[in-house]
Amino acid sequence: MRYIKSSTPAGRSGAWSVEKFFVKPTGVPDHRPASFRSPAGIYTRLKKGNEVFMTDLYDEWWTQRIAIEQARQRGGNVLITGLGLALVVTSILEPPENRVSQVIVIEKSVDVIELVAPRLQNHYSERFVVINADAYKWKPPAGQRFSVAWHDIWPNPHEPGVMTQATRLEQHYMPYCDWQGNWIREYRASESAGKIAGMA
């Protein structure tokens, strides 16, 4: 499993935009854990107005790797709520000979779908499906089940009430999946582990 940057092109649709940005070398030691460091280079971010919803910096990929691992191990059909920059989708579906049959993404914003989905649809064909719906309300058709469900619809892992929202999503999808998780919990756990390691 390897880190893959987003290949989503820059663009704008409605209030949403995809931008490229450059991380400059600082010239000073970075004492953060390796999982929270991104080498100097060009990266991508998804914004709504002035608010950054997602980037393809290394920590965003690292804190979602459990979903990638579970999907690759279990195979079958995978559900993701929140399209973002499709970091998880791309990592799950590469390489093409893996055991994942299909990734279905629930995305509320038509603008995000317009910006991010076309490249994925062209590349992965029927292995990638995006559904324009509210993740808190959508339910799969009768009889459909997922090996993995992963939830990542929040821009800020420390926003008040966000863990309650994440738990609500997991409860909503509990009858339809074998395993599920969310980015909020994994980001906070990785962050806490880094802080503890930094104190050692």
C-alpha cells in the first residue's frame, strides 16, 4: 500500500473549488511524527468558499489507511461517505487486480461530484459509482451489503460535536456492513499517539 497524491485537476463549480498549492521546505527540523509530515512539493486542496475541506497532504492519507487496509483485505463492495479528493477511493482501487469489486461513494454536493468524479469514472468505469445523496439519510437497496464502510465528510476533526456525528453515521450504516470506521476517530488517535511519542 502506497501513498498516492490526488490527480484531480484544479477547477471551480459553484462555491467549491480544487486548488493546487506548494509546500515549501522550511530549512528547520520538523519534530512532528513522520505520519504528520509532508515533503516539499505541489499538493491539492478542496475548498468551499475559504474553508479547506480536504487536502492530499500525507497526514490525510495516513489517517485513513485503516479503511484502505480493510477494503483490500476483505474485498467485495465498499461504501464511502464523502468523496473529497478521492484519496481513499484511489488507494482502494489500485492496483486493478485487487479483491475490491466496487466502491460506492455517497456525496451530497453536486459541485464536488462535478469537480472530482469524472476522472475516476473514466479510469475505473463500473468499479466506481458515485451517488448524489445525504449520507445521513441514504439507504442501500434491499439486499445490498458492504464489506467495508468508511465515513469522511468533515473538514475539521476537532469541530464541536463532530464525534457525535461520526457515531450517528456508523449507527445508521451498521445493518449494512461487516466493518466500518471514520476519519475523525482515526485522525484523533494518530494525533494523540504523535503527541505522546513527542513527549518521550
